Amino acid sequence: MKITMMLVTLLLLVIDPVVSLGEVMRFPSTPSVSSYVILDDPDFQGMETSFTICAWVRPRHDGNTYGIWFSYQVDSSDDNEISISNNGAGFDRLFKDNLGDSAANLESDVWSHYCQSWDLTSATRRIYVNGVEVANKATTSGRKLKAGGVLVLGQDQDSRGGTFDASQAFSGDLYNLVVLDKKLFSEEVGNLYESGRCGELDQNLNQNVVLKWSDFLNAKRNGDVLVEAGTCSLWELVRGILDDDLLEHLLKYHKFNE
């Protein structure tokens, strides 16, 4: 193991430790109703009884207390089936019910790994930030997720596919957003976080993917939403080989997409 670690470390020292990896979706620093990404009628039939949504999120300081980056709505006469924001205490909803827990707030100008999981059996949604469960809340018994809706990134839908409010718009970056038709357990969420921003989804979960990152990158973008080349430290690729403290030091030195 020591020999392997030394060889990998030497290799990374002699090559560029920051490479282009993946693409980041960037929402403008000045929130407006014109900047968003929309997917009409994603195939959520398999998510009626369980789902997990995970992403790397970096909100920006913009004076906005909501910053809703994920909004799924089915019926204009109803509120969002799912809305996810920077502010767990203010506007993080499932089946209309607000989470109301500041422990789920995401830090501004810092990359955080966010996951929300739910299933019908437990009737409980669980929120994870950086691999740790920070909040949970019961949902109405027997309530299923409705299919046939519209998914919007960067805005809150007050009607199906529209009626946005700039005060609720998201400003910042998204990376590697994935939607699964399975409730991930805490260990699975932890593993996903520990794999790092450069990491790949566990191959055992590929069959559960409903929407992968490329689906969002290829979706219709409106306004000033940009897709830019991401940079990710090669040190992430040796997670589990290098000492954790040393790895964290190297990751802080080689920033991700500054």
C-alpha cells in the first residue's frame, strides 16, 4: 500500500494537478425570472414511491434568502411537488410541506454535496449535506409523488412551467445533479459524497438513474444560464489511497472551478 501511495503521489506531482472534468451549470449572479433550465414531463413514473435527488451545489451571495434550484410541479392549481433551495428553513418543500429546518441550509460560495431521499414506506424525507443527515421530516401517509409534471432548475414554479419570482431565483453553480428512483440509505449517500466531485455514481445504482447530469446539460436553457468547463483536482482520484488529512489539504490548495 505504501509503495502504491508513493507511486500515485509522484505521478500526480509531475502532471498538472487540475484538469477539465465535466461541465458546470452556472446561473447568473443577478437573479431574474428569465434564467432557468426546463424539462417538460420527465419520466417520473418510477419515482411515485421512492426517489433520491443529489447534486453538488455552490450558491452565490446575492441577497436572496431562497435560491430555489430544483422545482418540480404537476398541476398549476397545486404547489410544487418538490422544491429545493439554499434555505432549508425557508423554501425546501415536498408535497407542499416546508422542511423548516435551517440545518439544511447550504453555505454560500462553497461547494456542498446535497441529497434528498424519500420513500412511501417510511413516509419520511431525509436531507443530507456533505454525506451527513442534517434533517428529516415525515410526509403524509399514503401520499405518492405525482408524475407528468415540469422540472425547472433555477426558479420556483408558481404555475406549471412558469410564473417565476426573481426573489426566489437561484444564483450559483450546479454540478453532477442526478435523480434516482430509489431511496438511498445513509451509507450510500456517504459513499457518494466520499467519492468526491470527480467521482462516479456506484455502478450498482445505474439501473436506478432517472435523470443523469447530461440530461440536464442537454435540456433547454433560457436567459443567462451558462454551461462551462469544470475543473476538478486530480487528487480526488486518489481518495482512499492517500491519508484523509493530506488529501483534504491538497484539495483546499487545488480549488474546484474557482
